[in-house]
Amino acid sequence: MKKAIILLAAAAVVLQALAGCSAPGRTGRLEVATELVKTYPVSTAPEDVTVKQLGAAGPSGYEYLGNLLVYDPGNAAVVPMDSAMFAARKAVSAAGGNYLYIMRLEAPGSLVRANYEIAGKILLATDETPHATASPLYEPMKEPRKRYTYMTTRDRSRFEGNSFYAEFGYGRVLNPLVIPADIEVRYGSVRDGWQWKAGYEYIIPGTPWGVGAYTSHFSSRYFVLMKGSDVTKNEEGTIDVRLHQVGPAVSWNRILMKNWHLALRLGLGYGWEMKTYIPDSVDNPYGIYDNLYGVAQNFDAEFSYRFSRIISAGITLGEAFTYAWGYDPQTNLRYSENFMVMTIGPILRFTF
């Protein structure tokens, strides 16, 4: 026990030492966005840039060069405050300024923001004597837009490129189903069953849009009594219903918070229904098949967490609609059926 405590203490000391020794120029994967109205050649080193916060008196004389924003793009490793501040100083120096007036400073503390966020005004101070009266620096600023210039080697914030996904879960038929009068359901569910979906999509870099293809499947099974003209002709059996879809799909993707991803997918394609009745009798062991073919529509809302650049997992809620029709040669009549199936289940995604 004592050895374990000593090892834990030693590990803590090493981690503290490593954190304290990080170079001031190392900013992890924080991003800096700027909106500049003018620039000058570099005249001040980053470490010599003066920093003041809202509430403190600004310089008496200055030129306003623009605004900056240091932010966590949603995939940044946690970095210390001095590294975040050095990123801001470096941006001021690169613009030809020598003074940073911070209008907003947010500390870490949420899934959305795992690092410090700094918004401020870039100045070239000509007289750093504190301003005696109200300064124009106190006027609200419009913060630069977060441009999300990601590092491709460790990006976990956007699904760009090729993605393959698979889902397996529960399905339920929502629309009313007509059960013929000569069929009595003994056990099993006409509406409830299992469903799975799989697909591929290519998400266009720099946009939220993706294109690809999907396939889905729903199946339910229930035990029935087929009523004949009299009791002696009653027959027991199993009805197996399978719905299949395949077709192209489009998607829209958005990052809601750090590493959390929302995707909406809509697919349109080809659908078919396979309904099989299998008698529970040695005298009549052959099943009756009914295949219908038609059009299909599929929608999914995915909410997932990205564990690494390749693997993410989450949950999907969606629906699958199939409208299929067929022809009965005995009656010379055409007939159709439609199924609206609600789907829910876990999803696993691989992005390359």
C-alpha cells in the first residue's frame, strides 16, 4: 500500500514538473482568429507585449489595429494559461502592435470549452500612460469569427472524408396494420422487431454536407392461428415479415460541443417487403411467400461522441418508410402495402 502511494505521489510530481516546463511558445492546438483594420511591421517581441484587462485604464495614446480571439476549436488538448496568453501576444506582435486590451477572458469549465478563451483589441500604443478619463477601449467589440482551422492529424471535431457506419437496434411499425379476419395472433408482436442500418458517406471538406449510400433492414415475427371453414381446418404457423431498403443518401453534419457530433441523413431509394407464412405442420411444411417491391425513404438523426480520429459511437433515432405493391394472379388485382417504422439504436462510425 505504501509503495502504491509513493508511486502515485512520484507520478504527480513528474506531471507537475512537465506542465511547469512547457515552453511559452507551445500552444497545444488552440486557434487564433483576427480581424485587422491595419497592420505594421513587427516592432515588439511577443513577450514584450503589454496586456491589460477590461476595467483597467488603457493607454492615453494608441492606434487601433483590430480584434483577436484565442479559442479552443473543440479538439484542443488542455494547455496552461500562459500558453494561451502567449498565443494572443504572438498575434498582437505579428500585426505590428505592442498592446493587448482584453475585453473577455473565459476560464475552462465545460464540455464546450476545455481551455481558456481570450477576446481582445490589438493596439499600437504611442503613449502607455494610463488614460485619465473614460477610454474608447471600453466600447463593446465585435469578436472575430471562429474559423476552425483544424490540425488534420488530430482533428476530432469534424467528420471530413470517408465515413462508414453501422447501427443495430429496435424498430416499431407506426402506421395501422390490417390483420385479416381469418388470422388470430397467438403470441409475438406484429409491430415490434429488430432493425439494422449501414452506410457510407463522403463529407465534403470545409462544408457540413455529405453524400453516400445506405441500406436498412427491419424484421418481425409472430405466431398465428389460420382459421379454416371449420375447427378441423384450423392451422398454426409463423409469419415472418422483412423490410429491406437500399439507395443514395445525403447528410448534414454539425459540431454541437467538444467532440459531440450531430448528423441528419435523408435517403431515397428502392424498397421491398418479404412476408413468409410457415405452417407448423409436418403434413404441410412449405411456406407461402409474398414479395412486394416499391419505393423507400429513410431518415436518421445521429448524436455521437468522437473518441479518436477514426472511431466514434452514439445513438440514432429515425424512421424508415416503404411503399410496395404487387399483383395477385388468382384475383387479377393489384394491391399495395406501406410501412412506417420508427428506429432507435446505438451506432458505430469509422472515419478515414
